[in-house]
Amino acid sequence: MLRSILEEIACFKSEVEFQFCTVCLGILQFCYCDDKEMVVKKESANDMALSIAELVKQEGHQIDGFSLEVSLLPLILENESSLLSHMKKKYESEPWFQERLLSKCVSVKDVLKFAITKPLETLLDAKSSASSFRIRLTYTHKRASKSSVERNWECKRRKTGTRLHNVNDESVVADKNCSPIETNAVTGRSSNSLQDQEPSEHFGFPIEKVSEPCHLVYLCYRTHIYLCGRYLKYSRNVSQTRWIIDEERMGEASVEEIIGSNILPMCQGDNYKFHAAGREDIDVRMLGSGRPFLLEIQNARQVPSDVIVEEIESKINGLENKLVGIKNLKVVGSQGWTLIREGEAEKQKQYCALVWISRPLEDEDLRSISLLNDMKILQKTPIRVLHRRSPLEREKIIHWMKIERIAGSSQYFLLHLCTQAGTYIKEFVHGDLGRTQPSIGSILGCRAEILQLDVTDVKMDCFLTE
């Protein structure tokens, strides 16, 4: 009984006597406060790494490498600077200080990363590298915000002249932008060269003791992955993206939702964003080679293999409603985003329009239309979109056109044409009350109306189909 009491007393005493490092605030003691504000004390770097590895496994991430990120509060750098400044003043003339410490000063951040990286590599069976999978440790502390307020007040007091200074005082000049150490922490520059930092007047020594360690937040995530391809839209009642007006859905579905809802579960991501090289109206079909698109998956736990990508493509193309199809689906790097934006501005588009004119079609009409190559037109913002777009006048190019007769009809025909990106095809046909010049109506000298429109090709070199 007495022995157990003594053990409890000894344990209690050790708890009471435990001191958190005033420089690293417990970080290199592997102590921290968790989400419940409970103090957690790890025995070693291996135990710390084990906690991180368990989190990664709980999240279900598939990884072949990782990048360890550590975010420390500026107060840590201030403490390091204060300690180094004190040691300089006291030991700068000592040979051992010059040879060993002054030239080999290592930051708290670098020590922590060095201590836990190797154990993490072993536990995760993956190498630390410039990976898309990130493990981020973010440390904060209550004392940091208080310290920041005090520094800001000190800077303000200096600027307002509450305290007199000699104009030649170097510390005043150096303190013009307040703490250089804090700026260094925010910009994320390496703190290996702590010995190069000049001590600031408001960094005191000895450093104030702390009664609790930093608050730590673990976060593991993957930077966005991208899947690109081309989509086809077979319905005239499907929008490209989800379209809601006054809480009422427009159309029966959207390309974005059909593709995204089938790909996201396969990647086990948090969310997705859909990007396309331009868009077609809800009543316009996208046929032929399809329109290039990019699907951005946020925090994907799994990066789909080539086999999985083929399964996704087959699944979407095999949907019973046959509203949307895809082709040439593949995983790409972040350069896919750049390519789709660059290609969007440079692309040409081909269309097929069902047109009616107010007089019978003549052979001369076919010839005159086919001779118009690289024709420039001027288009004012169409009346139908003036409520949401700026009233501008745009110059566009019609690269070529061809008329195809429809058997048994003299006033209906198919107009095939290739245009510069951004051309309003409907307005080019009917003229939009004279806001597009010239138009099919003005060229043929009669009234022209467009009844149906299909996009048959979007030419972009970076998204060529196989």
C-alpha cells in the first residue's frame, strides 16, 4: 500500500515539475494540445510519427510518397532569435561558440522535420519527396496572439512619438516595419540562418515561461488531381452545368453532374469542379469529336489507374438515359488546367445548323456561300444575353461555310460552318435585328431563321482524340 502511494506521489511530482521549453513551446518535447484542449505528451519522435501515420491510414489515402509541411507561429522564431542574441553577447568570443554553434544553428522547424521524417517513411512505406500528397502540422499558441498585440502597440507608440528616440538609433530605423522575424515566418523562408538576424529591441531574455504547449492540428490531403477528356451531349434538354432559376431546375440534367457524380466516388475525393473549353446552349447538342473538359478532384484518396479510368468511361457511356458520353478520358497533371485555358482562346469550332429562309434556295446561294472564306463579321452583344453580359462589339471570323440541301424541301437546308471561338452562331444566321453584320440573312438577301444547332467539332491540339 505504502509503495503504491509513494509511486503516485512520485508520478504527481513529475507531472508538476514538468516544464515546457520556453523556446520551442513544447514542440521538440513532442507535447501539444489536441482539439479537446487536452495536453498530449509523446515519448519520442517515433510516437509522434505513429500518430500521424494512423491519421493517414484512417483517411484511406493511397500514397507512394509524401511531403511534410510544418507551420510554426512567428513567436518561435522570435524565441530562437532572442536565445541566439543572448548567446552571442555572452559567448561570442569563445572559440567553441564560433566553431560549432554560430555556423551550425538549426531552426525548431528543421529539427522537428528531421526527427519525424524517417519514422514516417518507415511507417507509411513511402519516401519523403515533392509529392502531391501533403502532411501538414500547424502549431498555434495563445501567447502568440498576445505577443502580437503587444508588438503592434509598441510599433504604434514608436510612430506616434509617445516615447523619445535618438534619430540615429539603429534599432529605431530597423524597427520601421516592426518585427523582421515575424515577416520571415510568414513568408516561409528557411530559418537556418538565424545567426544572420539582428536582435530586435522588443525581444527580451530570459524568455517568459509557458504553462502549456502549442495547439497542434494535423492535416493530410492531396493536392487537386485532374482528369481530362471530351464529352458529347446528345440531348437538347441538358445544360452544361447545373442550372437553377428561382429554385427551379432548368433541363433534366447537366453534363457536369453526370460526369462528376460518376468520377468522384472512384477517386474518393471530397468534391469536384467541372471546367470546359467553352459551352453550348442547353438546346444545342455537342456531337462529333466532343468538347474538351477538365474535372478537378479535391483531396482524392485514390488516384485512378488506367484500368479504372477505362471503367469510368465505359460506365458513363453505358448509362441507360444516353444523355451524355465521354471519350479519351485520362489523368493529367496540373498543366491540364493551363492547356484548357490556352486552347480555349485559340480553338476553332464547327457547327451544323438547320436553317429556314423566306424564299426558295437557289444554286447560286450554295456557290456564293462556299466562296466566303475567313470572312470577318462584327457582333454586338446579343439581345438574349444583354441582361448578363457587357454591351460590346466583337470582331469574329467565319473560316468557311457550306450549304447542304435537304431532299424534298426548297426553303430548309443544313448550314455547315467553321468559326472562331466565341462566335454567336444563332445571331450570325438571323442577324439579331441588325446587331450582327453581315449575317446569313443579309448575305442571301432574305429572312433567315435557325431551327436547330449542333456543335460537330472543337479543334484544340492539346485535347486531340486518339
